[in-house]
Amino acid sequence: MNTIYRQLCLDHKHLQQLLDTFESLLHSLDDRERDPATLGLILDALDYISVYPDKWHHPVEDVVFQQLLTKPIPCREAVIATSQEHQHIAACTRQMSSLFYAIANDSAVERSKLINTALDYLNLQRDHMRWENEIVYPLIEQYLTEADWQEIHANLKQNSNPVFHAGIKKTYDMLHQYLTTSDQPAAALT
């Protein structure tokens, strides 16, 4: 399995873990005895969910999807639609972050609006990843050759985002680990 493809699959696993953590923290907001750190943890999770996919994961997927579209694949429309959905997800993530930052800054946000918007957002993210995992990623695995991966690698190297270098990626990897495996999220839920 190609290292880029392996990283994309690992990203989905990490994003799913963060979405699960985000959902657990979201439900704890209704608890009157919640840990005051809950909102900070939610903001950290949203930071990861907004920055990492937009700066690394989705741009890499888009390059891979473009290469995939050069092949005689079935479901071309699904690949195109999935790539186009990345912009919609980014906009929804910004909206979600705005709501929670408003709360952090003591603005009044109707609880039902917050919860419903967050649950819709979680469904959007999960449906998107499920679609990629069940439809698009199997096509990638089936149709892309080693030569295709070399071309993808060259395109990524040429068009790399200098802001999102290996050090920044490592920071987000550590944030993921902190949010999904440390005692902090668990403590916020008790």
C-alpha cells in the first residue's frame, strides 16, 4: 500500500476518533456538573478538524482524485462530487467553530441551535468519510498504479503548502493523541 494512501486512511481513522470525542464532549455540555475544560477541549477538537483536513488531508485527496479521474473508472460523478464537497465541509467547520467561539466569548447561543447544528455537522463529516471509504478509496486502491503514485508524489511536492510543513503536521498529530487518548477528555466527561 502506498504511503500517501496509507496516510489518508490513517487520517480518516483519526478524524473519526476526533468526531467521536467531539460528540461525547458535546453531550457533556448538557451536564450542569460538567468540567469547565469541556469547552476548551471542544475548541481544540474543532481546531484540528478545521485546520488539518483543510491544509493537508483534502488537498492531498484532491490531487489523488484528479489522478484517479484520468482512469476509466465507474462512478466518476461520485469522485467529482466528493472532491467538491470538501469546500462545503470547510464552510460548515468554520460555522461550527464560530458558534463555539461565540460561546467561549460569552455570547448567547440557543442550546438547541448549537446541538442541532453540531449533530448535523457530525453527520455530514461521517457521511462524507463513509462515502470516501466505501466508494472512492476502493477505486483508488484498484486503479492507481505505482507510476500514478509517483506522479501524485511529484505533484504534491511541487504544490506543497509551505505553511503546513512536517513540524505543523506533527503538532496536529500530538493534538489528536492528546484529545483521543489522554485523561483530559475523559475527565471532562465525568
